[in-house]
Amino acid sequence: MGAYEEIKARVEDDGVEYIYAMFVEMHGKPCAKLVPVNALEGLMADGAGFAGFASGPMGQNPADPDILAIPDPASYTQLPWQPNVAAMQCDPTVEGEPWPYAPRVILRQALEKLAEQNLVMKTGVEAEYSLVVKNDDGSIQVADERDIDALPCYDARGLTRMLPHLTDVSKNLNTMGWGNYANDHEDANGQFEQNWQYADAMTTADRLILFRLMIHTMAERDGRYATFMPKPFTDKTGNGLHAHISLWSADTDEPLFPAGETDSKGLGLSDLAYQFTAGLIKHATSLVAVACPIVNSYKRMGVGAPTSGATWAPSYAAYGGNNRTHMIRVPEPDRLEVRLGDGAANPYLMFAAMLACGMDGVANEMDPGEPNTANLFELDPAEIASRGIETLPPTLIHAAENLASCGVLADGLGNTRGGPYSEYFAEVKKAEFLAHHSEVTPGEITQYLTLF
């Protein structure tokens, strides 16, 4: 049975009337065309056409040929919150060739290169988001007006008040076959996290894009806004995107990060896992541009704690055991929890970038040093520097400049018609920073209007 016949049969069984032919641009914005099922054969054969320049940073100008987005049948998912619609994630092409500016194409090519070494990367994510409402003056506040506790994390009362939303999301996750296993009130007022089972990196990235779309759609239906913005409130914990990463054997599906009988550093990891960790640490100051990709990201990072008393965003490129003050935590010997990413990250680009950094560590048999056991948020910065631990960049433009000069990420994210994608990404992000930096903010008026 061919791809068209397979999807046609599923559409008929599911009672689906329309297909979202989807892809994301650099920022992770979901772009889609709504295709009626009577046009399914053409969609599967030729793809859906898009003017690439109009969709976002996709390396196109108005004179360029259309992008044809070719559906991946493996990504077919009926949407339980609008069950007459199914989504398929697409690989953008231009004139018959994979388009090298497309994030999903970049990840696909990175995973194909990894497969040549008989390796598979599996990932899971912790996607945090905030439920808010807008005030008449355009400002936002927590949607649940009773969610005001100074220490709201895991609060059963706040969880209970949002049960209609949370249980509907949980049911949708399980209907899609993702395996929801936890639903939490997180550390900020109005902040939640809902978890599903890990999978191969492409599947997890596809699912995160759909998860964000679902959360936005369901919040809007309830008269709220949902945001994955890294730092929507000055005084509240921001929204992270912690990534759990492991390497597996492609032919035997054997996990390769547990140490087995040998462990050189006491965390239960194999040499391969320690080398992968070392690569992530080595390139962290460049990797952060992809994992924390907007100006607002750097208002979440840092050692200053919000009113809850906790901060979960790493400030330093270090690793340790079950210690949440490090960029990399080892919760179990089967995986690394890379705590660098935030809610603005494009999962395709983030996974490709993390893979490139980690595999550079493997290729060069890097050593991450001994695990750190200290609470890094309590140590003096001079003490941290004396231990050889690098501080992560303070702003997006610092991170983008690091990325532009990183050869490992230039190779890992591939080449475009104008040079490495990493340089294109860095230039877009530098311009984004400068556009924000040129705006006069209300905070500046408050601080400086009568001072000078």
C-alpha cells in the first residue's frame, strides 16, 4: 500500500474532512494550509504550495519559487480537539530539493547522518506554559485570579481549579497515543506542565508543535491566552523546555547511555554519555542561541530568584547528578536532562544543535570533568570561574555572536545557498535584538524621565 492509499484509509476510518499540511519556520510558528480530503491525492503526490517569503525567516524573497511542503505520512495525527481535522508535518522543498532553511529538513538531515553511525537519538520534553488573560490596558495577568500563593508549585487547589482544562488536554494526549503520565501546576502562578512519553527526536519535535497548537487553541476557546513565552512576568518563574536526551543503537534498539559494568564518574553513565555531555558543555555558549532564541529568553536566565524563591534556568555550563542548578542534570543513568532550552525554542533546530554539540564531544572523546555537586546559584561567580565553569551569555546578541563563530554548529545545522544556516540564524537574531534594543520601554520612562 502506497502513502496515499494508507492515509486515505486512515482519513476514512477517522471521519476526517480536512488536513493541516504543516511546517514551521525559524521561530517555530506553525504554518499550514487546510486541505480538504477530496484533494488528498494531489497533496500526497505534489505537496502544498506556500510563498516562502510570507511565512517567516525561510531564506526566501518575493522573487523565489514557491515552497512545496511534502507531507510525512508517519506524522499523520487526528486532532481530538477538532476531530474532523488531521495534521501532517511536512518537509519543505523548492524545485524538487529539500529546502535547507526549513527546520524540519535540518533535523531530518542531522538524524540521517547520525543513522550512518547506527545511532538513534530519542528525546522527551517538559513543555511549560502560562494561562493568562489580557487587561483592558493590554497588560496580562494570571487567568486564575485565586492563584496568588507565593509558593504555588504542585498546589492541589490551583490544579483543581484548572481541572477542566488539564483533564481535557490529558485526554487529548492519550487519544493521540502519546502517553500522558503527569499534569502539574508548576512553580509560577498560572503555570502548568503536561508530560508525555519520549520518542525518537523527530516524533517528539512534531508532537511539541502540535501540543503548542492544541494548548493555544483550547485556551482561546476558554477565553484565555496560553503562552510558552520564556518570561511573561517579571516576578514569576519563566517557561522552560527541558530536553531529555539519549542515544540508542539503531539496529538493536539498545540504550547506550547507561554504564553497565563500568562508570568512570559515579553517575551510572557510559563513556559515550559523558563524551556527549562534554560536547554540550564545550559549545554551550553558542548552543544557547538556538535553545534560548529570543530577547525575552535572557530575562528568564540568571541567578536571581523570582518571588517563589526558586529559579530553574541555568546560568552556567556545568553538569551534575540530581541537581537542578546545572545546565545538565542526570536524573537517571539512561538519559541527560538538558535544562538549557526555553518555551521559545524551535524543537527541530534545538535537537539538531544539541545533537551536533554532543556528537562533537563523542568524536573527540571529550571529558566533561568530574560532576559538580555544589548549588551553583549560591556560589560566588569568581569561585565558579575558578572551577573552570563558563557563564552563559547575558543577552541574545552575545549568544548570536557566539553561534556565528561556532564551526561545530555551522556543520551541524547544514549549509544554505548563502552559507551556513547557523550564520543566517545568527543574523536574524542579531537584527531581532537590535530592533528590541532601539525601543524606549515604559521601564526606562519610569527610571529616567525625572532623573535627568
